[in-house]
Amino acid sequence: MTTPAYPAAHALLDGKVVVVTASAGAGIGLAAAKRSLEEGAHVVISDWHERRLGETLDQLTGQHGDAVAAVPCDVTNEEQVQNLISAAVARFGRIDVLINNAGLGGTKSVLDMTDDEWSRVLDVTLNGTFRCTRAALKQMVAQGGGGAIVNNSSALGWRAQEGQAHYAAAKAGVMALTRCAALDAAPHHIRVNAVAPSLVIHPHLVKVTSDELLAELTKREAFGRSAEPWEVANVMVFLASDYASYLTGEVLSVSSQHA
């Protein structure tokens, strides 16, 4: 089945300031940053890989000028997370939306997995989401409340796949964090939601997954293809926008499979 046409923008994030973690490269983070800019936002992109971050900034600046800025950040480092939030505020005056996209995967049987391999995936994917969420919530509260956080989880937070125990556990944790943080944030009129994509093929996934497995996973998709990164970004933008004003603590499956 062919990929649908890229939809036109409708100013869904007009005037908002959006921070996107792990947004360098060619995956969901970059798609979310681009879509946010197209929808009228000022955007701060962030990534631990400074060269790729600089290249991404150059690309987006060429299209959107000074509406975009870049701040290097390793989400496993609390000092860098704090700097990301403060730098975003220094540049654009406030933060209205945080998109937590940073995550780390890989394939390894539990029988062979080391403590370091387990902990690294959990620290980036779950703990990093927590650190950034905490920092953004404190800033949003200090601004007087209001805002939205959108987390990137995975359909593997619901279902099993061999070799994915560390990643699935981390993404299930992101789902639980989303639900509980939403209740903590609700009195401040801040919404916290998540997306749970199934299969989104991008260069990083191709590097860590066999062609055979990708082909098998693609066959399971109802549309006979993987999602495009921008198709996931569209749902992130919806959750960040005022169209989702009564949604909080929810995890939306961006999938053509049964969850």
C-alpha cells in the first residue's frame, strides 16, 4: 500500500514553544520538530550527538529561520537536562510543549543481557523521560501553569517480542510514568500523554535490526507497510495542541496492528 500524501499544516501550534529531545538525524524526533515548525511553533531541538544536531539545525534554519534553536543534551545527565530547559526559556521566553523522544533500543536475549546493557536502555528511555518531564513541569508551573508533555512510548510496552525485554520494560515504564505524571500535573492545567508506535522504519532502526525481522514485522501491519516518522509526529502534534485539551494520562497507539 502506498504512503499517503503529506498533509498540509493548520497552525495547530501557532505561537507555542516546543522542545524536542533526540531530534537530530532522520527519525521521529526530527519529524516532530519539522511538523511543529510547520504548525507555527518556535522549536528547540536537542540531541547528545552534537555534529548531527548541528547538521539538523542548519537544515531546519534554512527552512524556518530563527524559529528554531539547538541545545546539546544527554538525557542521562541531570545538569544537561536542566541546561536544556533553561536555554530554551532564555531563547524563547517560555516552554509550552515538551516532546520526550529520546530512547535507546537493541536486540538481546535476557539470557545473554548484562546489567550494563539493561541499565543503559532504562536510563536513556525511562529515566531520561522522567528527568526531562520533571524539569519541564517545574518550568511550566513557574510560568503559571498550562502546557503539554508528549512522550514517545512503543507498542512493545503492551506486547512481547523476543530480544526486547529491556526496551519493552522501559517503554511500559514510560506508559506508567505518563499516567501518573498526568495526575500530578493536572492541578496545574498541564497535560501529559504518550504515543505508542508499532513499526517506524528509520536509519537507526535499520542499523540495529535484521532485514528479515523488519520484513516479518512489516507483514504484520494491516497496511502492509511501516509508518512514516511524520505519521507518528502528526499524532504528537495533535496531543500537544489545543485539540487535545481534554486528553491527559492517555497512551495513543499509532499502529495498524492490534495492540
